[in-house]
Amino acid sequence: SWYQVRLRGVRGTASTSDIALDRITVSTANTAVATTSATTKNRRLSYQLVPSSRLYMGLHTSGSPFSVYVRPSTTYLPASVCGGSPGCTTPQTQSASAETTLTITLNDIYGNSRSAVAAVDGSIPNTLYNSKHEDGIVCYLESDTDPNMRLYGFVSFVSGSQYQVTFVPSGLDQTATQRT
């Protein structure tokens, strides 16, 4: 799939669009152009199509504001406990048959909150979010028997600086008996 990015500028100023998912930054200047009729027209900013595969990196959390460690809950295996140290720094392995779903909650350790702002897309009112947040987080489960086999999950925004992803471990590999 493709995401359509539309850039708009104000006459004589620069317009910058920061696609936070992969830090794809596109800048353009929308300057006035004089015509023979002594009127002024703005240059048109064309649409840019960015393939969705360019909007995330598989190892996005490496070097990002997120430090995430996941282990199964000691009292309820279908749940998980997330966080940094203490206690979550060692990967835990458990049987795939012991749980049907694994829910992971992530918090931005820098406390960057994602807050809504009123915006207008063309003539249509729209709710957008400020740029002080991290998007495009990619989480995955890795097979204990084959590190090249991974099950990726879509991370969704919950509120503030909190994100969440849910996996169905059985979707990783029907033959392996262990999941990390």
C-alpha cells in the first residue's frame, strides 16, 4: 500500500513534512512567482507517494527513545509485564500452547505525549497530532528455533505516551513449540 503525503506552504516560507515513521523529511519552498500580468501566483506543490515499506524499519526500537523488555506475567500467562530494569532484562521463553495472545504495552521513556490539534485538510476539518511523539514502532516475536522467523505486530497508539501491540504466537510457526 501507499501513503499519500501532501505538502502545503505559505507564500514565501518553507514547508517541512516529517514522516516520523522512518524520519523521511521532505522540505519544499512555496515562493511567489511574478507573471507578465503583474499578478503573483504560488507555485503548486505536487503530491508525493511514499511506499508504506519505507515508513518503518524492522529494528526501529534500536537506538530509539524506547527501551522495551517483555516477559510473561507470573500469575497470568496470557498477559505480559513490560519495562526496563529491574526484572525484565532477560528474555523469557514459554510454550506457545500456554497462551493464545500476548499483549505488550510500551511507554515512551522520554514522556513525549501525543496530543490532538485542530487542523484543516483542504476544506475538511481534521484532527491531527503534534510532532512530539514517536510513531512507527515495530514489535515482533522471534522463533526460538529459527531467529530468522519473526511475527511482526502493528503497534497502535493508546493515549499520552503509551502504545500497545497484541500478538497471536501460534501465527509465528506451526511446528515450533517455544516462543520468546
